[in-house]
Amino acid sequence: MALNRKLIMLASAVFLLAACENPETESPAAPAVPAPALADLPAPWNAADLANGKAVFAKCKACHTLVASEGNLVGPNLHGVFDRHPATQRRFKYSPALAGFKEEHWTPELIDHWLSNPKSFLPGNGMFFNGIGKPEDRRDVIAYLLINTRK
Ligand code: HEC
């Protein structure tokens, strides 16, 4: 019994010491979802060619902006698109098809399917875009989005 109590006290002392160690190494408050670097992205997006991703995004630019301060165009502003429910950009009037799309989040995998053929992915949606046939082009533009929709 006495030994048990000693052990418990010792354990709490170690715990307290560990908790007090180096309080100054705590990092300052980071933005909710900071922009990742290419190397931080999960595979296969960490192997993307960002310059090509930017070039492919030129096809989206007529309809989409990426930075929070920019507004909706023909399509919704894509800031934070990976961190929110589909069809939830403020002040954008979505098609009933996309508004009724029940996925929890836009993941990179879902956007890959969406961009490969928007029409067959979600019949009746309002994004009039033929899609991107080359898988590497989709990988590259999605990596570009993963980084640039969080700035
Ligand atoms: C001709 C205009 C146009 C082009 C080009 C276009 N989009 Fe869209 N996009 C839209 C519209 C409109 C919607 C909303 C569709 C709806 O409501 O059904 C949309 C929706 C989206 C969404 C879902 C957004 C949300 O808030 O849920 C994503 C992601 C997206 N587009 C990505 C892209 C990417 C990436 C490209 C380029 C490879 C692209 N789009 C090209 C018009 C466009």
C-alpha cells in the first residue's frame, strides 16, 4: 500500500515536471488551417508539378477565384474549399444538384472525380466545364488548389 502511494506520487511528480518543461517552446497561435507546402501534401499530390497546376488553373480562372477577399464569378470563390461542405460559399446560388450533394467535405479525391467529368459525376450540376482528361493535370491543379485556397 505504502509503496503504491509512493509510486503514484512519483508518477505525478514526473508528470508535473514534464508539463512544466520549456513553456517557451510553445508555438504561437497558428491560423486555423495554414497553407501547406508541397512536401506536406499527402501522396500523390506531394509529387505534383505546381507550375503545371497553375497553368491548368488558367482553365478555371474565368469562373473561379481562390483568395478569401475575392468574390464569386460565374462559379463560387474556392477559398477554403477543402475545409467546408460542398455548396456552402456565401452569396453563391448553387444548382439544386450541387446544393443536394451530401458529401461531408470536398476532399482531393472527390475533386479529382469532379474534375475528370463534372457532368457524369453529378448530373444536373451547373458547372459547364468538360473536365480534365489527364490524371497528372488533375493531380497538379488539385495540389495548386490545396496550397492556394488556404492563403
Ligand atoms: C464555365 C465556368 C466554370 C469553369 C471553367 C470551372 N468551373 Fe468550377 N464551378 C462553376 C460553377 C457554376 C459551379 C457551381 C456549380 C453548381 O452550382 O452546380 C462550380 C463549382 C465548383 C466546385 C465546387 C465548389 C463548392 O463551393 O462546392 C469546385 C471545387 C470547382 N468548381 C472547381 C473547379 C476547377 C478546379 C476548375 C478548373 C479545372 C473549374 N471548377 C472550372 C463554374 C466553372
